[in-house]
Amino acid sequence: KMADDSRFPDVDTNGSEKSEEMEIVVNVGGVRQVFYEDNLNQYPETRLAELVNCLSGGYDSIFSLCDDYDPGKREFYFDRDPDAFKCIIDVYYFGEIHMKKGICPICFKNEMEFWKVDLKFLDDCCKAHLSEKKEELEEIARRVQLILDDLGVDASESRWKRCQKCIWKFLEKPESSYPARVVAVLSFLFILISSVVMCVGTIPDLQVVDAEGNRMEHPTLDSIETACIGWFTMEYVLRLISSPNKLHFALSFMNIVDVLAILPFYISLTLTHLGAKLMELSNVQQAVQALRIMRIARIFKLARHSSGLQTLTYALKRSFKELGLLLMYLAVGIFVFSALGYTMEQSHPETLFKSIPQSFWWAIITMTTVGYGDIYPKTTLGKLNAAISFLCGVIAIALPIHPIINNFVRYYNKQRVLETAAKHELELMELNSAEGKATGSRSELEDLSREGKEDPFYSSRIKVSHSDTFIHFLSEEKNYRTRLQSCK
């Protein structure tokens, strides 16, 4: 409600109030609004409710709550964001708060803390947006912390620790130096060569016959594969030795893939030389062939060097619900159309539909529009059922595709934004350091890292700039803004 003519109690030298009807007039960023005591007292712990009783404490009490007070106009002045304030005051009328579109969630959280309004009044949809922003800021702070750790050298560390850190950086961070990029490219080429050799080795014309008449891979290809496995083994062992957290390293998905790509070679080698003494030769050969098939796991090592594959993996992980719906649609359609196809084809003497379970295969290849042609309907009703089934299959497959693509694009764009934001924060640090205004030191960062177990968001506490683009949620202290700022 805009204030045209309001009666507000003046403050005398004794700090007494003189009013018949209590009204609170506030001016937030140039916008004047009137509140009544009954509404504000619903939430007595909020800042606006405290204004009701602050006059009895005199000017000291008043200025502890607001930026300025005009006795002539009887107004409290607050240099805050008026758009956020208009959303926050909804709690006094509706009991909940919604963020307007376009307001930064972290800035809005800071505004709610300034006005002493609990976050529980924020609607669930807005809380989800706030949580997403929190995660983004924590990821930015984590990336900045990692870069700072790489740049810094701790003289108190032992020579072995420094060597470990150097090897880890050399193998895990290709962007750290030119030799590291060369090693990353070599690793990528070894993966490709190993995969090509695995495929080429199955061509009959390139295979050789051993003394017992069995076909085996050409010795040259076998030597190339041995060299590739040697590279993979050396790379994995060095990364394991230099890893700062070996348990986390061993349980990481990509490192498990590395182990699966390496182990079959050594197991098959062991079985070839020792297994013949313990079991029949035919069993040994079958086991070796089965282990050689596991070599296809090494193709997944490409994901380590491809951000696109990593993004695709994340998109599929975030799309389990859509993929589940796709499988459910297909399962229902397969069951229905296979049963109908079996029933309709029974009247034909040369029917290919022998049973409903056998018809499942026909329904799968029809609904996915593959159509091998090994099973097909011969009656008119059966052909009509087949036409409807593949139309329904196209619709069922197309429906969840759009959300999956959206997840892929969203994550890819988000990673680019986070990378740019981390670089921007580092540039601000360099600028402030050059001007003598850096806010943190190397020792402070070490203290923060030692507090990691007590404070799960310790990396978020690094204050790297005083610019308006830096969102103060990263700070543990309550640093409220004194000027209207925008989140760019």
C-alpha cells in the first residue's frame, strides 16, 4: 500500500512515542510503503516487526535497524533492493514467499536474511532454484580452490609430496603444461590403436594358424596390444601412486573402467601359461576368448579425454525417469501387440507366430522400426496390427527424446558457464593482488582446507573479490550489502 498521508509517532528526547494508531512507513530503494502493527506482529522476529518497538529506544535503536530515519517525514529508509522487498513482504499477507523471475536466488536469500525472514517461508519451487544456484557457486569455488592449489607451492611439504603433486598434475590435468598435453594425446592415441588392433585381429586373413591348427592373432598385432597394455598399466600405477585420495581413486567409475581394460590381458596371459596344467586346454582357450571380449571396455577410456562423452553420461544419468518411461511404454506395447499378433495369425496355416513369448521378438523389432523380416504377419488383421504397432513405437520413442536432449544441452552450457566463472574469479584475484587489495593469503587457504571435515562448504568461503559479480553466499560471515547491487 503506497503512503499518501501517514501518521507516524515522533521521537522526543526521552524516546517516547506519541501516536494513536501505529503505522510503519518504510522507504526501500525509493519505494514508500505503509505497514500496520497487527500485520507485522504476526512475525515478531522480523526486522519490520522490530521497527514497531524501536522508537522507545531512541535514535540508537532506530539506526541499528535501518539506514536512515527522517523525523519530519516519519519514514524509515533502507538502501535495499525494492523488487526483492516486494516479494518478501508477501509473507505478512499470504504466509509464503515467491521469487520474481529475473532475481538472483542468492541475492534474494541475502535479502531475506537482512529482513530476518526465515527461509522456510520460501516456496518449494523457489527453494529448488536456490539449491541449484548453491551447487553452482560451490562448484565454482571448488574449481578456484583446485587451481590455487596447483599454482601454489608449499615449502613445508616433503620432496615426495611435491613429486606426487607434480605427477598427478602431469597425468590428470593436460591444461597444466605442454608436456602434459602431449601425454594426454599419446594416451588417446594408444586407446584408439588398441581398439583398432582388437577389431583387426578378428579378420581371418590376418590371423595365423598355430601348431595345433587353431587360428590366433598375428604376432605383430599381439605385440602392439602388449605395448598398449604396458602403457595403460604404467599410466594407472603412476596415477594411483600420486593420487591424494587412493580409496576414492580406486572406487571412481572411470578408474574401474581402466582396471577392466587392463586385467583381461594379464588374466589371459596367466591362464595361457599356467592354466593348461590345471585344466583341459579347451577350457583354457574358451576362458581366454571370453576374457579377450572384455577388451571392449577400453573404448570407454575415451570418456576420460572427451568432455562430450562425459556430458552424455551425465545427461543419461539425469534422464533415468525419461528412460524409465520409454522402457515402460515399450514394454506395454510389446506385450499388447505380440499377444494380438499371435491371436490374429493363428488362422493362417503357415504362421510364423508360434507362441506369445516368441512374438515378443517380432514386437520389439517392429516397435523400434528395425524390422529384420525373419518374423512377419501374413493375415490382413496381422498386417494392420503391425502397422499400428510401429506407429505407436515411433511415438513412444520420440516422446522422451526432447527432455534427454535438454538435459544434455543444459549440462554442457552449465559446464562452460562454470569454467568461465572460475576463470573470471581468478582474474579478479590477480587484479586485486596487483592493487594490494587481495582478501586472502595462501595460509588462509591452507587453514580452510584443514577445516574441510568440520565445514563441508569450506571451499565456498574463499572471498576472491569485492565486485558486484561476486555473490556473497560464498562467505561464511553475514556480509550484507550497503548499496543496491545487481547480480550480473
